[in-house]
Amino acid sequence: MIFKFDLFASTLWLGLLCGTLSSLAIQKIKQTKLISNKKRIILLSAFIDFILGIGITLQFTNLNLSASLCVGLFTYIGAETIYEKLKSKGIMKSLNDILKEEKE
């Protein structure tokens, strides 16, 4: 068994990039208040993570579908982690915080 470190590093890097884009997209969707149900936002977030991860990988790299699925998974894992870090620093807001601001 040969571990393909370059492929692994590439999929992690792409997952990080796509995760950042996904976090920004979800934040914009929450700010528009198109979806106010937390469960739907979580599902939409997972959908966007996988679509961005797979789509960007297939469009801009020569990686195959199985590697693109890995990037989608890394995007999902990375996007959630990035969001939590940015939320803890006050850069991004949760849906509840956005709705509270609107009521005030």
C-alpha cells in the first residue's frame, strides 16, 4: 500500500478553500433571512459544502470523482470548524444573533 501524500495534501487544501467559500455563502444566506429554521440551515450548509467541494474540484483540477467526494467531505468538516472559530472571534454570527439584532 502506497500512501499518496500529495493527493491527500491537495484534497485537504481544496477542502479548506471550499470550506471558507461555503462559510461565507451560508453567512450571506442567513443574513438575508431566506431560511429561518436551524435544521434547514444545517442541511443547506452540508449541501453547499459538498456541492462546492465536488464542483470546484471537478471544474478546476484534474482529480477524479472519488477524490472530489473526499474534498466535499473535507469541505464539510472544515467549513464547520472554520465557522465555529470565526463565530468565537465575533466575525460571523449565528442565526439567533442575526434575528435578535433585527428585533432590537
